[in-house]
Amino acid sequence: MNKVSFEATGCGGCRTCEIACSYHHKKVFSPNLSSIEISDRTDKPGFSLTFHIGDVDGHLGCDRCEGEDEPLCLKYCNISMREKLKTILQSELPEKLAGEDKR
């Protein structure tokens, strides 16, 4: 498994999280390097949030911003998505990863 996706309820699609993430990893503002990817949903209005787990297709694996006070995607997220993102980072993402490890 190289990535895990979630419905991004409350996300406005500003993609600031992608910029902050790439800065954490490489000290450049380049969404193509980001561990987090925001994409338009195809089944209904809104956005999907994808975390890259390993380095793939130029994207770097999510390390939850190791060495930072908090993940930068969370720190710079708009207020309406912030609580959902916090839940994803603290429980939903680790649960999905643990489920994949059992396979």
C-alpha cells in the first residue's frame, strides 16, 4: 500500500497543506513532493485527501512531520477542516495502516 485516501469534508481545496508538507520534507514549495495530496472528487462535489505512505511517483512518505511541534498540514489547515484532519492524523490513518499490516 502506497497511499491512503479519505473524504475531505470541510476542505476548501486551497492546497496549503501540500505546500507546507513539501516545505517540511525538502524546504521548497512544491506540491509534487508533498506526502499529502488534495484532489477533486469524481463522484460528488468536494475533495479527497490522500496520504502517501511510501515514496512513490515523486511524492514523499508521510512522517507526520517528525521533528515539528505538530504536523504542518494541520498547523496551516483552514479552520473548517482542521478537526477532521486532526482525527485522520491521530487515529484514522494509523488504523488503516495497522489494518494493512495484518493482511
